[in-house]
Amino acid sequence: MPEGPEIRRTADRLGRVLKGRQIDSVWLAFESLRPFEQSLIGRTVVSVDSWGKALLIRFDDESVLYSHNQLYGVWRIMRRERHPTTRRSPRVRLTTSSHSAWLFSASDVSLWSVGTLDQHPFLSRLGPDPLTHTVTEQDVVDRLEALHFARRRLGSLLLDQGFLAGVGNYLRSEILFFSALAPEWRPCDLSVEQRQGLAAWTLTLIQRAYRLAGVTNDAQWRQPLIDQGWPRCRWRHAVFNREQAPCFACGTPIVRQSVASRRLYRCPSCQPVPT
């Protein structure tokens, strides 16, 4: 499933062809949404935003098209006159004078108004998204210290979209590695400096993954491999998907474990478990 940085990049791409443009035609696959097709024709797209793993297209009548890619959904942009050649099932098509934006394979699509978004069953449970909302290091520290988060183990807390929206499996492993923390640690067990470091690395890696299309590894470790012609899968991350490969920092083999029913990768030496 794509994580927050990938959805934010999708929102940016859609925004470049939809924002400020009038919608000439609309097609919605789901019967429950068909009655709203005509109401969106002629509307201008005001913004295209992401919130965690959800994408929100807002129109000038205050309506908002919500979509969640889940495991298989994907947005594609093409020239207006072209038609997709894919086996994927189309769900949404928004067409302007020059382009069409197609959503394929996603099953979670609905239409809301700006005033009712806070009632959305998924969005209403989300924490802030560092790529869409203003989130500072102190904001993250404050959330780590909040009563309902402080005693949670980091391995499960970082996947909780109510803590910070958009962090998924690869970001969880990378954030813990660069913070030098094992998934068994809890925020309440950390020192002030450790919580500050965790907050800083969380924002840094989310921004890095957004800027570099999912790359989280440090430049000093990835660049030599890039220069040697190694494939992207070998240098993209510091620990994620690198089971038994040597840690870039110390050479210890990376281990894989299951935490919160999801695979997690860590360096046993750089990330010792609490005693």
C-alpha cells in the first residue's frame, strides 16, 4: 500500500492538471455516486490534497471527492483524447479541456462537503499529516508525551494513523533505525533527547521520502551504490527489505521481525531492545 509521501506526490501531480481548471465531464463507477455526476460538471477544482493515505479533490461549490487507494488503487493522468489501455477497473474519470484524471481499482470513493468532512469515518480518526498540515518537531514530541500515546510500543504506535497520518511500514522501520530505537520502546521510557530525536527523524524521513519518491536512505550510504550501478531496491532504504544485508552504519546483519502483524526490519546492534 502506498504511504503518505506517495499519496502526496499523487496529489501534486493531479493538482498540476486539475487545480484551477473547470471540469468538462465526470464519470463515477459507483451507482451511489452517479446522481452527483451532473453537479460536478462545470465546477472548478480548488485544491487537490492528501491526508495520510486519502486523497481529497475540492471543488468551488465546497464539495470534496474523497478516495483511498487501499492496496491496488492508482490515479493516472492522460491527455483528454486518449483512453486507458489497462486491465484495471476504472472508478473515476474527471476531464478538463486538456486532460483526464482516472482512478483505477480503488473501492473507497465518496463525495462530501467541506462542512461534513469531520464526520468522515476514516478522516475523523486521523492525526495530522506532516506533508499537508503544519506539524513541527515539538508537535510530534507533544503527541509522543500525550497520555493515550505515551505507553504504546513504538512498533505499533508509528502505524497508528491517529498518531500521525501517512506513516506506513517502510517509514516505520526507517524512522526507528535512524532514531536508534527498537520497536519495543515506549515514548514514556525514552529520555527527553530520545523523544526529540525521534520527532526530528520522523519529520525528516517523511519529507525525504516525499522529495525523493520513496527513498529514505542517507545520501552517504546510497550514493556510492548508485555510482556503482546497483539497482534501486538495494539502496533505497537503510534497513527496510534488507534482511541479512549488512547495516550501513555498523555492518551487523539486518533482521526481520513481525511487529503489529507487519514486517519490520532493524539492526540489532544500532537498535538494542530495552532491558
